[in-house]
Amino acid sequence: MKSSRRSFLKTGLALPALSGASVVARTDAAKDSSFDPWVEIHPGNLRHNVSAISRRVASRPILAVIKNNGYGMGVANAARLLEPIAEIYGFAVVKLHEAVALRDAGIRKPILLMGPFDEKGLDEAVRRGVTPMVYTPIGALLDRLAAKFRRAIPIHICVDTGLGRVGVPHLEAAALIRDLAGRRSAQIAGVMMTFTEDREFDREQLRRFEVLCGGLEKEGIRLGRKHAASSFGLFQHPGALLDMARPGMAIYGIYPEKEFRSAGVMDLLPALSLKARAIYTKKLRRGESAGYNRAYVAKDDVWVATLPVGHADGWPRQAAKGARVRIGDNLYPVIATVSASHTIVELGMEPSVRIGDVVTLFDWREGSRPEDVAAACGSSVYDLTMHLNALLPRRIVQSAQI
Ligand SMILES: Cc1ncc(COP(=O)(O)O)c(C=O)c1O
């Protein structure tokens, strides 16, 4: 699609007509352009991050977590771009429908389903070559399915070492694992746990896991790949990398914690951007207001621009607390309120932005990274890209962005 400002100006000028009573026929320019926000994906940055992670984990295999719509990238987009990378062993998702979508998209590497399933769901998972994460006594069900499919079913067993979420409690895990290991219907391909990310307690969790696994291995039980480290673990627990790393956020180039950004452990480049185009600019006179509840009142005459992106798109309401967006080479503060479909930014004394100008809500550059937006919002990076509306267009930008 063409992205010249000229074509957008044409469309911009046509906009008021759209609100009139008559239906405006779509012109070529209208087809060619859109004021809807969009998400850009940067494969070069994704590859850069995988290389950085691979160095950090001393070339252990990487199980790429691409749950929740590929952290905003689109689950199939993320998998298609990551699959050709040799360091990527496979993928982990939480929803069965995402696992199925990956197979439908032609993804062939292993897929671990870390979320729940019923008998019908497990049947489908096995049929599609998706490995379930299990932690309940489902041996009899595995026996039935293995008989039906005439093969042992690979599984990963999830052990709860203290997170209290899913996983067989670590003190009960040995009995379950022995039971499953004793069945010809099950093939234990991995055993896994998740850290609470409490630095002290994580050590105890790892100890519990190692005691359990060490004991079972001494009995001669094969546990497959043991894995625990998410992005946090890559930074914080280099001693807990075990047989495989299991990161999500770091793959997308985003530091999970503020202090990791300056730690010099891994250089990560955000592989997702959120963009939109300015749809309107206007001058507010001193004392005039903007936003619901007159959230912003102009102290002096000031130019503002309106962006067609809001919290329904996944751009957080809290962005009005101090996030800045990039237009050209400048950063402009978000003001007033972020409503469902609109955001207002303060331009200053001059109308330095024109209708149709591309606005970057976040990207890989200092000052407009997802971490900068999350910090301004007083929230976590986990509340940002994963919350992007799945219906926003995703565009893969091939040119190197580094
Ligand atoms: C079980 C499990 N492993 C790994 C991850 C990846 O975490 P992160 O995105 O922090 O790397 C997640 C995500 O929350 C998870 O739930």
C-alpha cells in the first residue's frame, strides 16, 4: 500500500463528507489508504532478539511463547517468522484454538499447549500433533487416545513449585510422574515449572524442582527436557536454564522489568510498533478544553492533533498520564483522555503536524519503546502489546529497523 502523505491528504479532505447524509463512493485513494491504526512487525528485530537470547542461554533450544495472539503480533505471524530460525525449537500457547490455528497456518515445529483441554480438545490436540501440558491423573484418558491413534502421546508435565496456579503440587508430583512414566500410552517429553519471580523464593522453587527431578531420574525415569526460565529467568536466573529456555516477552524485544533495560545482559529491540495517522489538528485558545470531563484545559493558545486510536484498539487509557508519541523526529505528549477510539496530543505553539502524518505510538526507538509507554502509564509492559486489538491490521515490515 502507498503511504505517501499526499494520498492521505486527499482522503483526509474527503473525511467530512463521510459524516454527511449521502454515502460517498469509495475512490481509489480511499481504498489505497486507511486512517485505522495498524501494527507493524519487524522480522529483523525478531531475529536479533532470538540471537541475543540464544547467546544468553548458551545455545540451548528456545521454546518460543507466542500465546495471547503472539503477544500482539498475531499468533501465526509470530510462528511463521520464528519457525525458520534454527534456534527456535518450537512454540508454546495457552489456548487450543491458537495451537490449531498454527497447524492450519502450516507450522510444523513442536507446539506445547500450556492451557486446559477437555477430552474432545485433547483428541484434537493429539490429532494435530500438539503436545499437551498435563498435571492431573489423566493416564486412563491417555491410554484410550493412544489406543485410538496407535502411538504414544508426547506430554510435558507441569509441576507447581510454589506459583499456586496450575501444575501438580511438587510434593505430589513424583507419584503422578511415576504413574504416567509407567504407561506405554504416554511419552514424557518434558517436565516444567514456572517461577513466581520473587528473587528469593525462586531459589527455593528451583531447589524443589531439582530435588524432584533428580530423584525420579535416579529411579531411571526419563523426564525429557526440563524447562523453567521465562524472560525474567533469562535475566535473573542464569543458573536455572536447565535443558530449554521458554521466553515470550524477550523474543518480542521488550524488557520485562525496568532494571533489565540497563543491565547490559541482553540487547533487545522491540519487534512490534503501533502506528496511526493524524486525522485532525486544531488550535485551542487559552481556557478551551479537550477530552471528556474537560480533562485538559489549555493554559495558553496551543495546537493539538487528534489520532484515531483509543483504548478499544488496545492503546491504554492511562497513556494520557504522560505517554508520548512520535511524529517525525519529535515526541509529543498525550493529553486529556484516551477514549475508545481517539487520542489527543499536544503539539505546542505551531501546527507542526498535518493530517495524514504517521504517528508512532510505540516502536523500537528510545523514548517511544513499549517500556517507555508502560512506564508513563504506571503499568507493566505485559499490559501493552498483548492487549492490542486482534482485529487491527498487522503489516510485516521487511526493511532492517536496527
Ligand atoms: C508458563 C509460562 N512460561 C513462559 C511464559 C513466558 O513469559 P515471558 O513473556 O515473561 O517471557 C509465560 C508467560 O506468561 C508462561 O505463562
